Amino acid sequence: LSNYISTKLFDVREKLPFEDNSIEACYSHMLYCMALTLNELEALNYKINLKLKEDGINIYTVRNTSDGDFQKGSHIGEDLYEMNGFIVHFFSDEKIKKLLNGYKNLEIIRFDEGNFPRRLSMVINQKTS
């Protein structure tokens, strides 16, 4: 076990299992790409913000709208598309900015992942007072 990193398994649609103002940072890889609506993502961001310490960091990665799968498959709504039974939420920079309530954006880093490749954005946000 590490003295610096701990992990927990939980449903992000429920109350997060941390005390308010208790964590330095939150990192999630493609969690925001799941079949969550913008309203559900706003609620998740709010819950994370409550748990972060002052100036805490929320880093997440998302598939962006330059991804080769964007607008393929069945359109579910918003920027959600179902392909082979799996729903993916895609993000424009504008959508990322809509999720800034309670945060300031420090950086958006674009990168490719895998052989396809998937086109992703790493979003680095800091909690504001």
C-alpha cells in the first residue's frame, strides 16, 4: 500500500465516499465518456468539487469530437453515440468549458491512444474558491 495514493470502487452517480474538502486531486480516464448526460456530468463535477481541498485538481480524459468514431453509430442525444452496444460521449472544447462551474481550466492536452487511434483530450481543472 502507498502512503500517497488510495483507491476506492463506487458508483459516481451516488454520493462520493469521501469527506468534503478532503482530497488533493481526482483523476479519471474516460469516465466522462460513459453514457452520462450533460446534467449528470455537471452533478458529478459538483460532487468532485465538494470533495476537493482548496485549489484541488480534477483531471479527466475524454474522447473529443475529432475522434474517428464521432458521429458514427446510433445518435442517442447530445454528443452520445451507440456503437456495438456501447455508448460513448464525445466532447468539444465548448462542452469542456460548460463543465467549468466551480473550476478554472489550467490546460487541455490533446493526445492519441491505441491503434485506432482514439483522439482524446486531457482536461486539467483547478477548484476555485
